[in-house]
Amino acid sequence: MRDDIRDLITGNNHCVLATVCGTRPHCSLMSYVADEQCHELYMITFRQSQKYTNLLNNPSVSLLIDTREQDTGNKRPRARALTISGVFRDIHDHAKKESVRSRLIARHPHLKELASHPDAEPFSVMVDSVLLLEGVTEAYFEQE
């Protein structure tokens, strides 16, 4: 993965997670943390949420991370958007699950209540491919 793509992933805090409910897309704004190589992104949600049900029924996901908040005004033409195609993975290892909870809380203190809730479930998205759009004319695709 290119350094600029890793920097975009690690330099942001939020993404849009797209799941599938039957034949319809379902989008959720999510806070995340990534592993060091940015091959795996971690999030947390309630087990009873629509997104978690969708993830269990269809593990294929898409994530969107962008720079629209940073690239405003005359910088708008340089805005970047990263689409990540990936696969949902449940975290079964208890130690890893607790590590993910801790990392999420450390990076996103506002998630403490959610992450501490007994019905909250950390999960990961394994990256399959990335599509980086830079402005409206430049695109770069990479398959993992």
C-alpha cells in the first residue's frame, strides 16, 4: 500500500461504512483505528444494530475516507476520497477484542460508553482493495 494511502487512513478518524441489507445499501458513520500496515481497520457497534446484522449476513463492505473537511474553499479541487473494499471479520480472540476496545477508546474517547457496554461488539474489516481519487481526474487502484 502506498504511503499516501496509509497516511490518509491513519490521519483520519471517521469513515462511512457501507453494508448490504437484502438488496439495499446501508451507510453508517463510524470511528475507527487501523493496524500498523492499514490492512485491517477496527470498529465497534451494538450487536443488535442493523449494520451488525448486515455484516453477519453479508460480510462484503465498502468504506469511504475523504479529505473534504480539510480541503475546503480553494483547496476543494485537491480533495481526496479513498474507497476501501473489504470483508467483515468477527474478532474471536478475547485478548485482541480487548486490545481493539482499548485502542478505540484511546483514539476516540467519546466511544468509552459504547465500548464498555456489554452488548457492544468490536469487529474488523480486512482490506481487499483501495481506490484513491485525487481531485476529479486522478485515480489510483490497488488490490491487496
